[in-house]
Amino acid sequence: MSIFNGRRLTNTTFKLDVERMRRGWYSDKYFENVGHMLETLGRQGYVFRVDSPRIADGHLDNISIADMRVEVQWFARRRPYALVAGVDKALSMLYHCTGIFDDSGEFSGTWGQLNVEAVQDGVLAHYNGDPMVVRPVIKVRGIYRHFALLETPTLGILSRASRIATNVYNTLVAARGKSVLFFPARFDVHEVQAADGYAYDIAVQRYNKDHQGHLKSFVSTDAQGDWWGGFGGGTVPHAVIACFLGNTTEAMLCFADTQPSQVPRIALVDFNNDCVGTSLAVTEAMFDRYRMLKSQGNEDEAEKFRLFGVRLDTSSTMRDTALEPLGDPDLDLGVNPRLVVAVRKALDRAWESWDIPSTWQEEARSYCRNVRIVVSGGFIPEKIARFESLGTPVDIYGVGSSLMANDSSTNTDFTADVTAICVGDEWIPMAKSGRQSCDNPDLAPIAIDYVVHEEARNGVLEEDLT
């Protein structure tokens, strides 16, 4: 699965469309074309007898191009590094889909004829911009036409998963150890959620490793947790507040009353563009219910009304009513540091105006000061870094579309190059100009039967692997 547990995921997790992947359904057409060409040349008995600009004539006796063995390396080109994810799925594609079809249409798998090395998900692949000096994440030696079709899908999963993992990691660094909620599900098709959520979890674990952190992974859908055993979490959307006629307090009381106590109670407080007033109203109402139930000795029910946090999600075109305009009005639009400070100050002192017995005042004070502030809406690493540099009292950042960014600075394209060919028993460099075979100390051999061992450790019967 990753460097964090030394395990690898297999197709019991990925559930690949193996039959169509073997036929090239997910591959760029030119790979299918050259596969057909090489297969045809093999049936015709074609051998290479012309000159090569790379190899002396003495090495060119009757070389079978159809069965040419090659070395291919997969590598990322994101500077200064890519946090690698998606390796296990790429290996699963190679394991299940490397092979050839016979004349009757029967598929014969040839994974066992490959020599494969790969890194674990969670490693950093550094890149300085020089394609002659790269850190391969997978290296394969084998008959080219047996796995040529798999270049497209293997590059696809490595590129997407590593891009999201790297984006999340950089966002966590900007947040200086504060939790980042993973909210991008609504910005892409649902089929990608499992891989995206896995990439997010890899980033959280890598951040904890590098920065001695203890962050947990928080995803918004169950699908995002599918590959690593997580589950979606969340509170209330704006829509349900509308269903309660704009009464956020009543919506939260009903939410708290009907949900298991382990679900964090986070109030969305910007519906009426009054984050301070709504935060105060919700906090007081929730505490009143909490105090009443606790006074009755009903501790379990009381915990259902412990307010975990308030979430500020003010539109970027609006100024909250709590803020007086500044010289530059744009500074106060949306969720901004002044608004967060205003909410924090109001929450910390909220208990002082409550009509409660003196014996409850200390608990009320603690209740208010333990209400976290969650912010969302347009947060990117640069904006988060600015909030942190100003000491803005944010506890949790909710981040969505920026974690999927694919611009000039976040592009995490992977490339697969043939770097050598085998003539006789000799491996000869054969990369295109500007490329060469490179090493990576994180590469490790992949056993032919690695899937069987991994599934056995997971309690899956061998007959289930077919």
C-alpha cells in the first residue's frame, strides 16, 4: 500500500476492467496499432537486417523485432518533487493485463516473464528539470508488445494520484500542521473518488512522517476512503438551512439530536451573512441543551449537543455584516482574517452574557473556547500561508478544487521511456535523444507472486484472485 505499512494494494481493491484493458480499450490507439504491427511481423518471420545509427553492424544479425525485449522506466516531471501515489494500481495493471492473445482469442498472461522494480506509494521523486536526471518509480524489462498497451493507463493513474497527493502535501505544509478537510468530490466525476481519496491519505501520512505530525485524514465521501478503509464525514449543507427557513440554530439542534454522538457538530454559519451573530446563537442554544441534559444525568445525550466547530464559507463577492468596510473593500470580501478573528473573539466571550448559574460558568467558558473555527471557500496554499503568517485563529481548513489543480506549477505528468533493448544477452542503451536510463534507490524488485502473498495476508482465498 505504501512506505507507511510496507504493503501493496491489489486488484481486490482496484477492481480493474481487466478484459477491456487487455484489448486496449483504455489505451491511446497508436499502442494498439504498433502491437498489431509487431504481432504481424512475428507471424511473417520478419528479422531486422538494415543499418542502425546506434549499433555496430556486428550486432545486427537476424534480430526478431516482434519479440524485442526492452527496458522501460516511468518517471515524474514535477519540480522540485512529486509525492508518488498510484504505483500499486499501475502494478496491478501490469500483473493482470501483460500478455498476448492467440489466434482463437484466448489471452495468455506473461507477467511472469517480466522483470519489474517499483517504489512504494508515499516516496518523494525529486526532479530538477533535467530529463537526463530523473527518479524512475517503475522499471520493467520484458517483451515490449506484451505490455505496450498499458503505457496509457499506468501513466494516467500515476499522474493523477501523484498530482493530488503532491497538491495536498503542499497544502498541509502551508497550513502548518492544521487539518485539511478533503472537499473536491463535487468538482469531478464520481469514478475518480477512490483514487483521489487514497492520494489524499498518502499525503497526510507523508506530512506526519516528515513533520512529526498527528493529523488524521478527513474525507467527505465513503468512496474516497474505499482504498484505505476510511469513511466520509460531514455536517450540514446550506440547503438544509434553507429547508429550516434560514434558521441555522434550529437546523443544528435537530441535526445534533438525530445524529450519532461521534459525528462532529459543525455549524455552517454564513447562510444569513452574519457569521458572528449566527455562531453566538448556535453556541448558546447548543450549550443550553447540553446543560439541561447533563443536569438531568443524561451524559450520553448531552454529548450530542457538544458543538465541535463553526464553519465560515462566505461568498467571495460578499462582506459579512460583522465587518466595517476598510479602505480596500476587497480585503474584507469572503472569508478573511478579520472575520475569523471577530468570530473567535465573540466565541471566547460568549458565555459571559449567558444567564446561567455560577456553578456552570467555568464549564461554559471551556465549552465556548473549545469551539473550533473551520474555513472554506477558495482556499489555496498561498491563501492558507497568508492566513498562517498573520496568526489567523483558524483550526481547520476545508479545501476543494485547488487540490486538483493542474497548472504550470502543479502539473505532475509522468512519462514512460524505452531506455534499453536486449540484443542476444546484452542490454544496449536505446533511449531517445535527451533521455537515458536512470536509477532510484527507492526501487525494489517486485516478486512474480507478490499478489498471492498480499492477498493471503489479507485473508483472500487464492481462487478469488482469478
